[in-house]
Amino acid sequence: MLITDVVNTNEPLSFLVGAGISIEPPAGLAPADSIIHGIIKKFSAPVYRSRLEGLHNIRYEALIQIFQDCFDMNLNILDYFIQDSLPNSIHQFLASMIAQGQFVMTTNFDLLIEKALSKIEVVGEYVSVITPEDYEKYSHPQNNFANNLYCLYKLHV
């Protein structure tokens, strides 16, 4: 089966994508493991550094929560994800799927899918669904599309 066989169907599709989509050029964002090791190297005490760098199962989100609690209450570190990067073909593909009424969920902190969405003209508006209130308000993707709302579901930001 080819991707075109799936994408060209009349059945609703769902896409779940992670931060790995933003590594490819021209986006070129660092992968989560590089960010994890950079944070550990810069902010951990030397006596603990080698032990922490040896952890292979530390979740990015957990480390960011610790970083926020200890160093950066406002999470200014996340400004890295709003730099002037350009969407790649994966972001553009996902934006086109949203514009066609498909369901896209992402764990990305960056705004590259949103940038790609801004280049597509549609009748209606794009919405990034982020907060619990957003999820309650936009909980029916097919109804949203019928009402000219094109939603990108951000699973954690």
C-alpha cells in the first residue's frame, strides 16, 4: 500500500506526529535527546553530570518540568522553538491535511505546522488547540471542519 492510497481516500484520517518532524531541513531544530543532553551538561552539578548523561529513558517533558521548577519559571528556554525556522515538507503536508479536514495531533512545541497553515488559504480560521478549555471547545474535529474551523491539536505545550 502506498501513502497516496491512504491519503486519497474519503475516510477521515488521523495523524499523530512528534518533534522528529522538525529535524529535517529547512526547519533544522535539534532533536529532543540533544536538548536533554545540552540541559544536563549546562545546568547539572559536575558530580552528577556523568550519571545524568547516562540516563537513556529520561523524558523530555519531565526534564523541562524540572528545569522550570529549578531554573526557569517562565520557561524562556522554550523560546528556542519560536525561532525563525522554516516549515519543511512534512509540516506542509500536515497543514494540507488539516485544510482538508483531517485530524492532526502533535507533541511539538514549535510552531512550524502553524507557519505552514498560515500559507494555505481557506474559508474559516485555524485554531491551535492547547489548553483544557480549548480541548473542551474543539472536541469534535468533524464538526469543527463543518464550521470552517481547522484545528491542530497540541498534546502538550
